[in-house]
Amino acid sequence: MKQVIAARTDLDMGRGKLAAQVAHASLSAYEDADSRTRKAWKGEGQKKIVVKVSGEDELFDVASRAEREGLPHAVIRDAGHTQLEPGTPTTCAVGPGRDDVVDNATGHLSLY
């Protein structure tokens, strides 16, 4: 079981902003999962992997792939209080889910 969080590289987010957006995405996708999946993922150590996407189009492609695989997922849009304009899509978490199924949606992406 794992979760992959895709983060946009074109936004030049600061490290703190990036960390916050990844955390928002992880928690939101976790909440989208059913209780059996949540329990299994927690029992296996809550593996998370952060990967790069080049921009908004690639971010939404990841979300579409997750949807096709039937995986819990979440796209995060920034509130706009600090570095970004309100509503800017920043990250997409995919999973938790079985490694092989999550890889079907995200395996083509490079590590952040």
C-alpha cells in the first residue's frame, strides 16, 4: 500500500509551502478512501512518495488516471494567503491503494 503525491514544479513554491500543500493533499485523499483501505495503509506504515509534474495539465492528468483506476485522490487548490493566487491547483494525491494500482496512475513520474 502506498500514496503518491504529485506536486507542480512550475510554481516555484517555497519549501514550507510545498510541504503544506503535500500534507493537505495526503490527508484529503486519505479521507476519500474507504475505511478498509485507510486501515490497511495505516497498518503498513503510511508510505508516501512525492513526485514532480510540470504544470496544471499534467496535474489533472494524474487525477484523471487515478479516477480511471478507481483510486481515492484529491487535487489541492491553494487558498491564496501567501505565495500563490487563490484557487491555484498545486498538488494531487493518489491513494492510498495497492502499489501496483497506484503505479498505473503515477509510475511514469519522477521523484521530487
